[in-house]
Amino acid sequence: MGVNLSPITEAREIELSELRGKTVAVDAYNTIFQFLSIIRQPDGKPLMDDQGNVTSHLSGILYRTSNLIEAGIEPVFVFDGKPSELKSGTIEERISRREKAKIEYEQALAEGDLKKAFSKAQQTSRMTPEILESSKELLKLLGIPVVQAPSDGEAQAAYMCSKGSVHAAASQDFDSILFGAPLLVRNLTISGRRKVPGKNIYRDVKTEIIDTESMLENLGLTREQLVDVCILIGTDFNPGISGIGPKKGLKLIQKHGDLEHALPEIGQEIPEYQDVRDIFLNGPHNDDYSVKPGTIDPDEVVEMMTGHGFSPERVRNVATKISDARKAESSRRKQRSLDQWF
């Protein structure tokens, strides 16, 4: 889930057109989990083919990433590698929540409460080896670059952004900022009208962007100090201190400057906080990647998707739109280059 900085962060809503001509590094696990959570049948069951294989993620990758390419945006999907040992507590907690939600989902189905069943089903999503491999396969057939991170995908995406290889990092989590991404785009693949979890209320979800430099300036913090704020709150790598949220954590670091001086006032210790700092500030990344789009193979895309029960006509139409959009964007860039000479 990452750390929630919404109470102390102001994002700017944007239209996709603002990202036209840009390449964006997408947090693959985060995005695929969104697809698995949102793209479901009315009773909460995920989309599946006639063999019982989950296909919600394939639907999301095909249709929603194609929308980005039609808008002139080229995504690069960055996948997580081996998680840090400090993340084991978070992973165990997620498994526990998922198992609890699964039981509650089955109870809601038995009671005929489809609204509750759908809500609980969304919390049962998990990344299986089959979902992981089929996601990578479809992305490659669509000509979308796939990058394998040594550890956290967000850290790798942030590194690529800091190098200028991509324009921005895209994730629902704020951790990308802690990992050093100059620009964070949220709601890139899930914008639109969405139901508020647990409530019969819908709201418009807009794509938004956060400029890290401006954010830090407004808060009066350095990136290192923001990391300390988040360690106080609690991250995927440490539980934080009970009773300290974003606003209180911010005030403590603004007052004391760092954890070393803030912790004595709180009267508590945070074991291994320096290790958590190092993960965010000096986490592993690699330079073995390419962000150049490949060539889409429409026939292979159709063959793969129809094998999972998708309409061949709809899939081919999407493949054609992607190919046409890339050609149009290439022509637009060439024209802009020519215009610069006059």
C-alpha cells in the first residue's frame, strides 16, 4: 500500500494530453493489482476464460494501456524483483487481510449481498505466477517495454525518471517520491468514475501529477527529511509509531530536523530506521533496461487473447488503433522537428 501522504500533499489534476509525447514508467505490480481489483463481474468474481484462468489483468492491459498510447503516451512497465527482508511484515499482513476478505466474500455471497461481496472480492486480489507471466507476455506482444527491477519496482522507476530516461513515474503509491522520482503521476490507468470502497458512492477519479521539488519546497523539507517523516508514520518496511500520522510526523521533523532529534521527544525507538532510510535513499536499481517501444504483433496479440475468450474482432481493432496511434505520434514528432528549423 505504501505510505499515505495525501493529508500533506497537493496534487495537480491534469488531462492526458499534458503527457502527450512522453514516456512514463509504470509501477507494474501496483497497476495490475488495480486491474485485478476493479475489473470484476457483478458478484465480485474476476473475469475468467473457459478454463478458469483469471483474465481481468489482460483486459486492463489491453484496453487501458491502449488508451494511453492513443493519447500519445508510451508506458514502460517496471516489475518488482526480490523484496527486502524488512518488507516481510507487510507481506504477511497483506496475506492475512486477503484471507480474511476471502472468508467475508464467501459469507456475503451466501447471504446474497452482492454489494458487500463485490467490495470484499476486491480485497482478495493476488499476483500468481500465471498472472505475472501472462501480463509480461501481452505487454511484449503490444510492443510495450518491460523492465525487471532488482527489488522495488518503484525504486527502479524513480531511478529511470531521475536519469531522464522517462518523463515521470506512475503509481498509486507515494513511495515513488521517497525513492526519488522528480515527477509522480497518479490515477494514470484508472481515471474515470469509480465507486468509493465500502460505500454506495461514486466519485470522479482524475489523473494527477505531483512535482517533488515543489512539494518539498512547500513543506519546507528535504527528501531525506520527508523519508524521516514517513518512517515515523510507518512504511512498507517499518510499522511506525502509534498515534503519529502525516501531519504530526511533519511537524516533528520540521521542528527537530531529523529522526535522531525527534525520537527523544517522542520517547520511543524505531529499530532499524537507518536501514529503512537506506532502502529509500540508496535502494538497489540497475541500468539494464530499454524504454524504446517495440513493434506490435497484431496476429500474435489476437491469438493470445482469443485463447482466453476475448473477441477477435475487438482485439484486432485495439491492435490496429495502437499501431495507427504510434505512426501518428511518430509523424507528429518528425513534423515538430522539421518545424524547429524554420
